[in-house]
Amino acid sequence: MVEEESLRVVHCGGSELNFRRAVFSADSKYIFCVSGDFVKVYSTATEECVHILQGHRNLVTGIHLNPNNHLQLYSCSFDGTIKLWDYIDGILIKTFVVGHKLHALFTHAHAEDSVFVIINKETPDIFQLVSVKLPKSSSQEIEAEEISFVLDYVNQSPKCIAFGHEGEYVAAVRDFYLSVYFFKKKKTSRFILSSSRSKKHAKNNFTCIACHPKEDCIATGHKDGKIRLWRNFDDDKKYTYTCLHWHHDMVMDLAFSVTGSSLLSGGRESVLVEWRDATEKNKEFLPRLGATIEHISVSPAGDLFCTSHSDNKIIVIQRNLEASAVIQGLVKDSNIFTGLVIDPRTKALVLNGKPGHLQFYSLQSDKQLYNLDIVQQEYINDHGLIQIELTKAAFGCYGNWLATVEQRQEKETELELQMKLWTYNKKTQGFVLNTKISMPHEDHITALCFGNAEKSENPTLVTASKDGHFKVWILTDDSDIYKQAVGWTCDFVGSYHKYQATNCCFSEDGSLLAVSFEEIVTIWDSETWELKCTFCQRAGKIRNLCFGRLTCSKYLLGATENGILCCWNLLSCALEWSAKLNIRVMEPDPNSENVAAVSQSSVGSDLFVFKPSEPRPLYIQKNICREEVQWGVFVPRDVPESFTSEAYQWLNRSQFYFLTKSQSLLTFSTKSPEEKLTPTSKQLLAEESLPTTPFYFILGKHRQQQDEKLNKALEDELIQLPLTENIPAISELLHTPAHVLPSASYLCSMFVNSLLLSKETKSAEELPDDIDMEEEKESEDSDEENDFTEKVQDTDNTDLGEDIIHQLSKSEEKELRKFRKVDYSWITAL
Amino acid sequence: MAAAERGAARPTGDNRTSRRRRRRCREHSLRTSGLAPRALPGQSARARGSGAERGPRRSAGIRCVAYNNQSNRLAVSRTDGTVEIYNLSANYFQEKFFPGHESRATEALCWAKGQRLFSAGLNGEIIEYDLQALNIKYAMDAFGGPIWSMAASPSGSQLLIGCEDGSVKLFQIIPDKIQFERNFDRQKSRILSLSWHPSGTHIAAGSIDYISVFDVKSGSAIHKMLVDRQYMNVSKRKCIIWGVAFLSDGTVISVDSAGKVQFWDSATGTLVKNHLIANADVQSIAVSDQEDSFVVGTAEGTIFHFQLVSVTSSSSEKQWVRTKPFQHHTHDVRTVAHSPTALISGGTDTHLVIRPLMEKVEVKNYDAALRKITFPHRRLISCSKKRQLLLFQFSHHLDLWRLGSTVATGKHGDTLPLSKDADHLLHLKTKGPENIICSCISPCGSWIAYSTASRFFLYRLNYEHDSISLQRVSKMPAFLRSALQILFSEDSTKLFVASNQGSLHVIRLLEGSFKHLHTFQPQSGTVESMCLLAVSPDGNWLAASGTSAGVHVYNVKRLKLHCTVPAYNFPVTALAIAPNTNNLVIAHSDQQIFEYSIPDKQYTEWSRTVQKQGFHHLWLQRDTPITHISFHPKRPMYILVHDAYMFCIIDKSLPLPNDKTLLYNPLPPTNESDVIRRRTAHAFKISKIYKPLLFMDLLDERTLVAVERPLDDIIAQLPPPIKKKKFGT
């Protein structure tokens, strides 16, 4: 049944977490953030992703808690729908189809059953804020057509719109304008900052806005780093504002605390500033947050803040300005030079991360595992400063060794080059610098590869450079009288007619090394380093080079810049076949003979999967994306899939990931994107503990002690309580959201039945007075108690098997009757 | 005089600066000649140098300002005791001034009983000024040591002063006098600030480290509110309450040396709110009459505006919010005032800044523009054309300079080398502590006259080659005690003195002696003093003008009043009589210029045309008054006027500009045809290359002399401002 579905290109995570402001749940336990087509729910305490709300078919552009039910979340998307979610259970409740492309979503408690969205009109650059009335209906998908216009010419970013206290007004900024629309008066006030080209006001542009939660006060951020606090803005003439100035660069976002007593601001300085009482002299800082603050949000409970950063990270900050949790996604801040590399040990995707760092990104859990600081120098964010760039990275010897190359080029002639070799330390579970080689080559290093031979006692590294040489580095003994050590030294330098070396790769068994020198491919014996043969097709410089695997290991593939793909037979030293294909990325699958090649054409990128032995491709997918594909990689699967369809068999053992120019990480899948949650995170959600309120500390402790006592007592009597977790009926009842459950009358019999002790395990007399059970009942259905008991009787008479009735001893019946007599009227008062 | 100090040219001691200045002079004459090529062919323009006194000199910063709501006038006192009155309705013209006195450092200034102006100072005296006769009515010792603060009661009938010895004294204002009433409870240390409750029942007094609230009836302190000395967790020596303001709801606002603005509840004596606004002292506070906004000035040169805004539009709850900061000063803002439409501030850097509140201004005209008044609206330099001498007037001395000259020629825009440097001929110091009010050098260069508040001096100068000798003309008549304006006739035979009694004296000068010819008595019923004089070059006519009434023209030959030019709403800022035609040209503070024919006793045709058509709107928007008018002897159609920032030649033969034409046209490009040039030409040829231009006149028909006073030099003489860390330095 899986095979019936066609293969699709899907976003596989790594999408921006910082696209919009994150939203806290009412109790600050969860934090929601948009992530591509999904909404992710993270736990603020554990940083774990507990849910992925999927259902939108395009980028999610806005999320907001339902002001009328704080257990529900609204989201809007480019696909033109607003969806209402139950975030605790991760269930889509309703879909409202609006029809326009929605750019942002706002709600507030005083707008009865309507939400506000930003849509754009026919002309591409004009955005409107409109209110959408959400019709009340029981059906799952509802057309929301009642759209009323609120503000025109707004900025598409939701940071530029804010709702005032009690929803009395909405304020929007764009360029040099601040517009305030009063809902009651239906009047718009407009304030203009001097926008003259004179130097003084040149950077007066508004960048963001926030409204005071209690007072008539609007805070606006500006490009020149100023924050203006506007008051009296209901009067076009008497309006006044005051300035707060600390940021030296653009203010990226602003947020008021829940009480409005302090204002938070952030920008390029990566410092969160808290302005207390909105005074210039009274401010607190949280510095060194790592990257530009893109968004700031405040939890409704007021105990937490969070900042979204440009390096795809969310930091949860406590009220006393202490960072408490970091949710880090795939860093997309810098250019990817290293390409996509798989760490053989963790199967993590390794690529450029923060400046000068290598990030290890888990594809399974869609989060960053850790950062490896390669450059090990302070990063100074300054415009025009030429930084050290990490250009190459390669793993060797099953992840025991990591080679990295960094370079910095200020002028044409001044190249600073450094190669570092890192060894995996089992004790610290991390990479430790082993050898540092400065200027390994005279010119840029174009390729780097480890000899992937089984004999790991003799690791080999080959670097190819534009200076016309390729160098072979081997691990040698570097011990001295102080310690035993190993280090890397150059073993062999090869060149071919002073051509630039552009690519290098080892054959699968490690016996052959192929190095391409511009148009020529040379094959070297890895034992003796002598030139075995050369291939030259005169079809342009070699762009990609790789050996075939397994049964196809006698083939060498080369893709040239002129759009020719060649396949040479190493046994006959002749061209086996060639094809005209403008290949950008060519990646062999380590677990099969397959080679994936992505070609670039004017309309988009196409994927070809083929075996070197067969000139006919196994699989072709045209137009996998519109942009240029920059990097690709095969990631071995933990559990092999079994696609029976021949076309998809290449995905059985590995998955192909690729990265486009706009740095979206894509993959192929036939299924809808699978739930990537680990079982532990689910567990976390299920075992949702009681809120740690002061009452919990007083009563919870007390009760725990009581429970312990009780347990002891019970243990003494060798009585075993029925564990509710183990009974499937109960767990089903408890862990299924209330609104999708069948009616209580239907469930009741099953539920009661499950609570009854079976004859085999427990004696009939030992029906425990299960407090839990009562609680569950109360929480599940707060019907009138009479009803409930009647139904119990009903079910007793009809549904349940006779034997159970028989099993009820007199004492049990007495017990049950006792329950019936218990006064449950207080429930209605709840 | 303070004004003089600020106003005149600068030292020659520094060679480099004086050279630069000379070069500026050069340029000006040449560029001006380019502006009006027919009038001033540039080929043989002579370089002129003018210099000034050497040695250090203190500048007179503004110490206090007091705004009078009824007359819309602003009184400004400077650190040397000068008091100036600005008329805010008349385009912020400085219409009156009282000369300073060395021992009278003013610390407080207030208006009471409507139009009565009082000041108090560190010499312990309370002074009342006579605004009509422009002199001091009386000075009265308060017997409390130096006076630091003064406040008039809301009704205006009582005056309260705070003294060095900690006493607060209440005076009753009676007609023509003030009368001591009683003392309040004496405090430990000096009373630096005082404020009345608008009902007049309580007062707040700011002292060192605490604020006292007094009950006026009993005179006893009912609350003592201690101010936190801590500043940024560092205990400063003492916390000085520089200013207090008592609001009608019982709130007391205090500003102090720790940079705080604090709100106190006077009923309970508790601190309500604290705004830390500066790292340095907050030195002054002024509240608007509606009590919906106030302004504070800090030692960092910033003024902050606080406004009472409603918390939400629906509720009536209001709170004070710091709104806009304004940084128009480089030094301490010693004083602020709050007029209904503007924030007014003055400080050590000698600027008076009037910042209109946009929300209070009805129409966005030039009233809404920021005003920065730096220079006095008077002429402090006089010139002897014949001998090419310039006389600079300072507060306590006069400087006489002979201009340098050059023989070189050059083209337009060149700076010519000086063949002869400017000479400092004379440095004349005054006797006594009083400041000079006015001074004049005769056109022939052989007489110098100046006056202080109590004495009149006339000197005769004798030139013998390079040396110069000075001889005081003694035995001045008793009526020549003090003069507001002095003028010599063109042939230097007559001296005209406008005295502060409103009378005009005509004196004939002989070799080494003089003879009183006549005194024109003021019109019956007016006591207004004449401040401006102009004499016709043929010596027949004398025009004199007071601050508000019309211009009187006297016939000097017959010694009688010839006519009176009809009064105009705005005060006269400059007067001159044209040669040959005897047309009187009058400039008013609203930038209107009238031409009045004295022989015909009516406005000239040109003046009527101008009035009919109206001036260019940009011309009317100029905010500095015209301080000097002169004429070109060979070109009767030209009127030369200047103010501190521009020099203008009005060519009466050309059509007037209308609102569509460019007023400040740059020099038309030479490659354009004459037709276009003629079409775009209009009567006003304006040059704004001078920054602060103090004086400009024609020496002869080919030479202009200009005196500039670069602002940087004034700033350089001031004490250094508070150093502030600036980002990126």
C-alpha cells in the first residue's frame, strides 16, 4: 500500500524555527514555534519536541493561542487555511478555509470568534490586515468567508502589527508610518516620522512594534536602534513619544512583559535588554546570546521569555534574565562550504554551522546534537570583516578521524590555510584536536578524502589543491619521552603536468586513488603511489568524481563542467558509456551500487538514480525543486525499508538528502512525513506531572507520604493494586482526547469491566477503594451522577457477561452501593 | 555688558586665528562684490582686519529666565547681572535690557503683580526694574545673606525669598515698593528653590538633602522630605535640591544634583515616584500653567519634557511620563521656562533656546520653528569710515582697531595678502563695576563716547603718526548721567544722546570742549526711552525710536519735532536715513521694512508698493532681527541690511520677488544668458556665507567691512562641559 503512493520531495526538518515569534502555552509548559509546514510543540523544561502539528500544506506563517480556550492553538499558513489544534494531544480540531495566502495571524480575547490575518491583494506588495469571522460549525472543514477589512498597506511581517490592551486598537508600522486603528471609534490615526534624506533621520524607519498590555502606550523599534514609546496617540495633535536608545543597530523585536512593567528589546548585538519602568537609566542586560535576536516573546504567565535567533535557535529565559533552555535547530546562518557529510558514528548530518563551527545535526530528531568549534577564535560580527571560513570536512576510519580545512583570504595573494585533524575521544565522546597543519598546500584545497580501507591501523588522507599537487597524509607515531602520541605527516606529493587538482577519491577497497587534474583523471596505486593510468575525455573540467560500489567497483564515474557524465571501466581502461547530463551533485550510495546524480536545467533540478553498470537509470524524478541543488548525501537507514516497486528500491537501504541554494534540506519520501518523535518524548507528555504549585508542595508531599504508607500497608497484606497503566481500556480512555471518544454510555461498560479484578489474579474480596478510579471517572465525564450509576446498572444487566455479576460478592456490592451514595453534587459546582 | 562680551570680535593674540579671520573678511568683501557686481567691483577691494582684545575673558551665561504669561514677555538674566526682556509676540525680539553690574550676580528672577519684574542675587538684594525708564527702580537688602531663590505668590501680591542662612522671608508687594512681612521657620542650610502651591496656602522649599513644606499661614514647616543621596549605589557628598514645583493636587516635584526627578506627596511627605534621568545634576524645572507638562534641564545640556498622559484612553487615571529629550545646549542648562506653546531653556553656553511644542502650535508657520538666540539684537560695533577704525564694545572695556589694507588685486573668491596688518590702537577700560550700555566713535574718528548706568564718558582722540593720545572731556553736564544710545553726526560736530529719561540731548562738539544745544523732551504722557537713533548724512534730521511707539523725526536745524512715523505693531530693530533723499528706512522685528520720506512726511512710493505686494514668505520667516541698515553713497537705489546670519542688498529698481520665485538664489551660473539672469533677478540679493555676522558696513563705495564672531570661539571660552561617554569613541 505504501508503494502505491508516488515518491515526493519533502522537507525533512531543519526548517526555520525562528521564522515567527514563538508562542508559550498558558502555563508556560510548552512553547510552540512554526517550522516549515508544521508547528512544533516543545517542552520548555526539557527542550524536547513533544508534538509536531502537521496538516498545513504550505509554510505556516502564524500561530496564536485561542484566547477563548488556552488549550487550543490557531495557526495560519500560505495554503490559505486557519487551523485550530489541540496541542496537548496534537490533534487538528478544525480547519477554516480562507482562500487567500495568509501571512500572519493575530487573535485577542475581545474579538469574539474572529481572528486577524494579513493577506495580500492582487498587487504583490500591498498587504492588508483583515479580520476573519470564524463561523461556528461542527464540521471539520469550514469556509470562512466573512472577511472585513481593518488596515491597508501594512507590512507583511507580524512584528509590525500589535494589538493594544483589551483589543481597543491595533497599531501597525511601515517605513516611516505608524497607523493606529481604534476599533470602537473606527478611526485611524497616522503618525509620520521625518524621513528626509538628511543624515540625521536617514535611518528612522520603523522595524517592529509592541503594545503595552495595560496602558495606552505603543513601543516602536527603529532602524537606527532607537525605541520610541508613543502615548496620547488617540489625538492626532497631542501625541507624544519618548526615546530609549541603547542599541547601535536596528531593533529587531520588542515585547512588553505581561504586567507592562518592563520592555524587552533585542537586535543584532545579541543582547536582550530589559527596560524597567520604560526608563532609560534603569535597564538590565542578558548578553552573549550568540546570534541576532529575531523575535522576543513572553509567556502569558509571565515567568518566561524566549528569544528566537538568526542561527535557528530559541532560548527560553527566566524572568530574572537567566537562560534556562536552548532549542537549537539546523543552523542556516552561513554559507555551506563543507557540503553534507555523515558522521559514521552518530549518523548525524555534519555541515557548517555557526561561523567557524561544524554542527552535528540529527536528522531523526530534527535538532542539533552539538557544535564543534573548529576555528577556535572569537567571532567578531562586523560588516566587512573577512572571517576564517571552514571550507572542508571529512570523516575517516568509521568516524575516528575528522579532517577539517579552514581558510581566510583577505587579498588575492594572501591566503591563510589550515588543516586540522581531530580524533574521536571515547572518554569525552567528542573530537579532540590531534594535528594542526598550517599551509598544507600553496593554494585552495579543492578536495579531501580518507582512504576508506578496512585496515584502520593505517589511515590515509588525501588532499587535492589548486596548486597542482595532491598530498597523501598518513598517521605516524609522534611519541616523545613524555607521552605516546600519533600525528599526521605528509607521505607523498603527486602532481600531473602542473594541472590543478580538482577532485580525489578512493576506490571502495582503498586500493586505488583517483585524482582529477582539470580535464584529466589519473588513477594511482595506493600502495606504491605510482600512476596507473589516465583518462581524458576532453569534455571540460571534472566536477565530480566517484568510484562505483560493490559489484560496480570496476567503474569510475566522472561528471564534467560541460555537461558530460562519463563512466570508465577500470579493467579495460576504456570509456564504458557517457551521457549528456549537466550534473551538479553526484553521490554514491554506500550501501548499494546506486549513484544519485542531480542535474541542473533551466527549469529546475532533476534527479537520476542509476547503476554504473547499466547506462539506463533506475529512477528519474524530474524537477525535484526549482532551485539549484548544492549538496546531496545518502544517509543509511537504521531499519531498511522494503519498497517492492522497482523504481523505489534504491531508497530501501539509504535515504537521499539534498540541500538547495536557499538552504532548505529536502529528501524523498513516499509516506507522509513520519512522526519523528522518540518514544521518550511521548512518555514525557503522557507522564505529565502535577503542576508544581505551592499547593503541590504542601499537599503533594503529604499525599505521597500517605501513599507510601498505604503502599506499605498493602504490601504487608500482600495486596496488589491494579495498575491503571497496564489495563489497555483505561489507558485508552485516559490517553484519548475527550472530544474524539465515543459517548460515555458506550465506554462505561468497558471501563467498569476493566476495573473489575479478574478472577485469576485477585481474590474477590480485595476490590480496592481506588481513589484513582474515582478521579478518572470524575474527570472523564462529569455527567450527573445518577445517570452514571443507572448506566452502571444498565450495563450490569445487559452488556456484561454473567460471570462478572456472579463474581460480585456481597461485600463488593456493598462497596459499590457505598459509591453510589457518595455525594457528588460538588462536581457540578466545579 | 554680557551682550557685548558675547558679541564682539575676538582676540588678536592668537596669530593663526586672526589670520583666518582676516581672510574671512577678505572673502566677504569679494563675494559680496560678486553678488552685486555693479556696485562693488572687486578688483581693488582692500583687505581689512579687525581684531579684539587679548587675554582671557569670561562669557556671560544665562542664569535665570522668567516668563510672563500676560504680556508674553521673557526676562532673561545673565551671570554678570544683565537682564534682558524678550517680546515673544514680536518675533522674539530683545526689546529691553538692563546693564549688568559686577557685584550683582542674579540668582533668581520673577514677575509679580502683572508686569513688575524682580530679581535677587548673591549680594543679598532684591531689585525691582523699571521697565519703562529702563533702569533699576530700587534695590533692597533682605538681610539673609546671599539670596538663592525667589518666588512670587500665585496672586502676585507676595514675594518669597530663600536665603543662604536657611531663612525663608515673605515680602508684601505694595505699589512702588516691597515690604518685609515675616520669616518662616529657619532651616539648617541654604534654600535653593522655592515653589508656591497654586492656592497660595503652602510652599515647598528645596534645601540640601531635604525638601520642606511650609504652611504659609503659620509659617512653620509641616513636612520635611529627605532625599536619597545615593546615586547609582554610590553615596554622593550631598544631594542639592536645585528646583521644586508644587502642583495643585499637592504633588511636589523636585530635581536634584543626583540626576533624579522625584514626585512627592506633600500631604503625607512620601516619595511617590522617582525618575533617574541624568548622570549629572538636574538643575532646573518649570511647570506649565495647566500643570499637564513640565520641563527639566540637566547639567549635560539636555532638557527633558514630562507630560501628564492618561494611562488608557478610557480611564481618567493619569501619570507623568518622560517624553522627549532635547539636546540644544552643549553646557549646563541652568534654567528653563514653560510658556503655553514652548519650552524655553538657557544655560552656561549663552544660548537662549525656545523650542515650540508642536501640539500647541495651531498652524505650522515659522512660530513652530526652533529659535536659538545667541547674539544681542543690538549693534555693538561702530565704525569710523574716514579713518577706517572699528570700535568694539565689551562689557567692561572698549577696543579700537585700525583696519589693515592690501595693495594686491585678485579675482572673485580670492583671498588677498595683507600689506598692512590691523592695529590694535586702544584698549579703554571702564571705571567702576558697571557694564557699558552703549558706545560710539565719531565718523571722523576723533571722538569716542560711551555710557554706563550711572556715568557718561566722552573722549577726544589725537592721532600723531603712529601714536594715539586720549583725552577725557571733563565736566559733563549733570543731565548726561546715563545714555541708552549715542550717535555722532556725519560731520562729527554734533553728538546726540538718548538718555534713559526719555529725552534726547543735542550737543555741539568743539575742539576739546562741547556745548549743550538742546534737549528734546519726551512727548507728554510717555516715559518711554529712546533706544535707536539715526541721523541724516546732511545733519538736518534726527530719527529716534523707542521700543514700541512710533519713530520721531526731529529737525536738528530748527531743533523741533518734525513729524512722527505712524506706530507699527512690532518694535523697531534698525533705523537709517538715506543720503540725498532723506528717506528714513525702518526695519521692524517682523522683518518688515518701511521707507518714509522725511521731507514729504509720508511713505515713499516704493514702500507702498512693497506693502501692497508683501514680502516674500521666506523673508518674513527669518527669525533674527535686522540690526543695521546702510546705504551706498553712489547708488541711491540700494539699501544694505544685515542680521546675524545674512547680508542683503535691496535693489529698489528691480521687481520684488513673489512667493513663487526663489528668494535665496545662489549666484546665477555665468554661462546663462543675460535674459534669464534678468528675468530671475529680483530686489533682494542675499548672502548667507557669514555665520554669525555682527556688523557690516560700507567703508567707501568699493569696500565693505564685516565682523564675524565664530560660535566656536565663544564655546572655546566657556568652561568645559560635562564629559559624556559617546558610543563609538
